[in-house]
Amino acid sequence: MITIDDFNFENKKALIRVDFNVPLNENFEVTDNSRIKAAKPTIIKILEDGGSCILMSHLGRPKGFEEKYSLNHILNAVEDELGVEVKFVPDCIGEQVENVAAALEPGQILMLENLRFYNEETSGDKEFAEKLSKLGDIYVNDAFGTAHRAHASTTIIAQFFPNKKCFGYLLAQEIKSIEKVMTTGEKPVLAILGGAKVSTKITIIENILDKVDDLILGGGMTFTFIKAQGGQIGDSICEDDKLDLALDILAKAKSKNVNVHLPVDVIAANAFKNDADTQIVDVYHIPDGWQGLDAGPQTLANFEKVVNRAKTILWNGPLGVFEMENFAKGTIALGNFIAEATKNGSFSLVGGGDSVAAVKEFGFEDQMSYVSTGGGAMLESLEGITLPGIAAILD
């Protein structure tokens, strides 16, 4: 795997694909700068080598040139995080951009305008990629969040840098973390999959059964498995068309000697709202009119034992409706279990939108070994798909 450590950037212009697709409030202020912070080590290494950086990213899903999606809005946040002045051009290709890029001195940074102002970016247009490629000497892909897209700046552009392309620190770390879970991690390996639907996790489950020793299934998908085994789930969420699939997954896991751990009790509510009446019930006997919204105390005690003995842990998806305070306790408890295991030497990888959101919300971010920056890219990696943005560097 070729990374920026394999290059000396002295007097070189690094063309870096970063993922600065950050959330903004109504005043166009950055509300979460995690992705900017994550790109910092790569940028600083290049500057310290005596090189310059040209940053390219997208923001949102604009339809043509839309001022509200201009990267100019995040310029101050990028400068604050990097501690360096950042130049900005209101375009990403063309003569003006080429002139500013050519004039960059070692130690300077230029940020281009939103790549997705051009449809050619998302269509993977070769001519557009070639225009971008003229701006730098070495291509660095450090955008895991878009590595699953065969876009011009993430994949197509790499062909114009046959011997001068590499992974930035962030993308390299993402790859290594996923490899640790999927191939090189110390056993026992535990995968914790939560969330509402089995259907969104089928391919992941099928791909990881050969890699894990234990599989915890929680969240809303629990009830599809419980109903498939004859349980009464009241008004709990369920994919009735996936009952046979749930049984098939359990049979496959058994044939591969994977221990599947399902909840045994739940916090049930008589309505889908935070102030609903609640009771703790056996997961196989949820009364009519009630729905399971969080993991129960015995379930958490069981899960804690499984987490404690694991040496490699993947967490994707919450155990309950953590957006409601009264049904966040299971997800918070799980976060504490994983944080404790990590402190004791286990490797923990958190990935996927909801689990990453939960980890950030409840303050576990610094207590996990690695928190992935890419939702869709992370999930496709776990499904065993080689991401085009990664393949383009490896070719």
C-alpha cells in the first residue's frame, strides 16, 4: 500500500482529494469539523516536507453552481483547524485555477471550489479528471467517505498519475482498520450489528460470517429474527418478508460455528415516543400494543460478557432508538462496554452513520480504536466490495 510516507513532497504540489462534505447550520457555519480534523495530518506532513497542497472536495448535492454549497463557506473552519492561511478560487478547473495553482509556493494551501458544481465530477468524466490532474505533481486520495464512488476526482484522475499517486494517512488508516476486522485481527472477533432493518445488513452479515467468532444482533432488526423463531413481538418493527432469510442467517452462522447473540429482554413502550409508558418484557413475549425500543437489563448483562472476551470488535448500528433519551440507555451501555474493552487492549472499529452519530453524541469518540469517517464506503467495504477509489491507487 503506497502512502504519502513513500514520497518526499519537497517543491512538489500535492493534489489532495479530501472529504470536506461537512454539516453547516443556517448561518453557513460548520457544526462538525471531524472530517477537516481527520485530513490535517496528511496536509501537515506535505507542508513540513516543503510541498504545497491543493485541496479538492465536494459539499452536498448541488444542481449546478449553487452558492449555498460553495466551499468558500468552510474556508474559515479549514484555516482554524490547520492553523495556516488557505487560498480559495471560485472554480476547480480552468485558466484562473491553473494560474493560481502554478504560483503556489512551498508551505501554501489552495482550496478549489465544489467539484460537484460540474456534473462531470459525478459522471466520472475523463476530460474533467484530466483538467484537474494538471494542477498537481502527486495525487493523494485521503477521502474515504467518497472512495466507493467512481467519480472523476476519486477514481478516474488516478490514471493521470501512473507512478505518483498514493493514499493519505486517513484513507490508509481506514483500510488498515477494516483489514484488522476482516482478516488480521486478534481472535475472538466480534461484530455488533444494530439498526432497524435486516435487509440493509444482509450482505454484510453474509460476508462477515467467515471472519467472526461472535455476532451480536440488536436494534429493530432483532424482531425479525425473534418472530422468525416463533416469538410474539407485539407492535415492534418487523420485516415480514425477511423471516425466512433470518432463519437462513441463523442456520449459516451455526454451520460456521459463529455464536449469535440476540436480546433476551427489551424495554417495551406503548407508543413510539419518549414519554410513553414502558415495561421490561421477555423479547419472545411482547404484548399486543407494545413495541421494543431498547435492549433490556439481562440482554445488556449478556452482551457485556461477549464484549469483554472479544479482542477485535466491529460496531455498526445502535441497540435502540437512541435519538430518544429514554431509549438510549442500551446504546450508551454498549458504548461503555466497548470503551472498557478497548482500554484493556482490544481493537474497536466503529462505522456506519447511526453508530458513529451515537459515539459522537455520547462522548465515546476518543475511547474507540478507530471511528470511520465514511458511512456508505465503510458498509461497502464490510460487504467485501473493493472500492473504486482504493482500487485506482492500487492499480
